[in-house]
Amino acid sequence: MRFLLVAVLALALPAAALAEPKTVRPDRAAIDRLLDEFIPAAVAQKDLQRGWELSAGVARTVSHDQWMKGDTSVQKYPAKGASFHGWTVNYSYPGDIGFDILLQPTKPSLGAWSFRAEAEKIRGRWRITTWYPVATFAPPGRTQTVLGPNDLGSADSAAAGSGLDHGRLGPWVLAMPIAFVGAIAALALGLAGSRAAKRRSKIRAIERELAAGR
């Protein structure tokens, strides 16, 4: 009977200890408002000061002076429109949302670009903390091809190939998703190991109590 009880506890504890982070419904209204400002201001570079204010983290790694000269951490793209609500959620945790969005250009000679981004709630306000292109599409009338991160190369080659003026999409930005996934995996393994050790300690304590009561 004692071993049956220990087995039941051993099976029950991992489910609670290794539970996935709490997911929440994304605050679409807040992110819609953020993108409606951020994309024209920072991506299309129509209001660099406002773009700076709406950025944080990896999306704002240059100095304010560099940013205001147009040498931003965000890939420049002449996004068309004033409403950018067609984004798809990759993950949504309290105060942290990852998503993809497809933007259309104002220049007919350019194709659509797909961006991957993250928004975080910092001191009560949503900010874009990650923003980089993951694919570009050929413009209408041309042979349809899709270029992914491996094809984009450096910021200069990406801008030159697409007709953009400039950008700061370097190899470190493209490597960022891999590094991010690696860090998350390492953190998960560390937490799992710590929780497993605590679980074993609890089971041994229960065994000692049951043995003492016999």
C-alpha cells in the first residue's frame, strides 16, 4: 500500500511542477493600437521620435541620436495603409505577446514583407521589443518567389535587393531567434531539473513518514 501511494504521488507531482506557463487571450485592441502607431512611425520612419518611444529591448539597441538620423534597429519598410490589425499570434502570456504580420508596400516595385515581432508591457505600457523580417515576396507581375531569413543576408544587401533606402538587418538579428530558443530551452531544462529534485525530496519525506508509522 505504501509503494502504491508513493507511485501515485510521483505521477501527480510532475504534472503540477512541469506545467506550461499560463497562456492568456491576447489584448488585440491594445496591440492593434500599438501597431497602428509603431509601423508608420518606426518601420516607415514617418515619426522617428514616436517610433523610439514605442520601442524597447532588442528593437531599440542604438543610441537616440542614431535612431533620429534614421539609423534604427528596426528594418525600414514603406508599409502601406494606416490600420495593421491582421497579425497572427505565436504565443500570448501576461504582458508578453509574440506574433507575425504581413505588410504591403507603398511602392509597386516592391513585394510584401512578413515580419516577426514581440510586444511586452513595460511599466504599464505596451512596447515593441523585437521586430525583424522573416520573408519577402516578389511584387505582382513577377515570378513569385519567397525569400526567408537565410536569403536576406545583411541589411545592405536586403535593402539593395528590395529597393529600400537602408536598414540595419544584420546577421546578429537573424541569429536572434535561434539564440532565444536556445536560452528558453536551457531555462526549461534547468527548471525541470530543479523541480524534479524537489519532487524526489518530497517523495522520500513521504516514504520516511510512512515507514515511521508502521
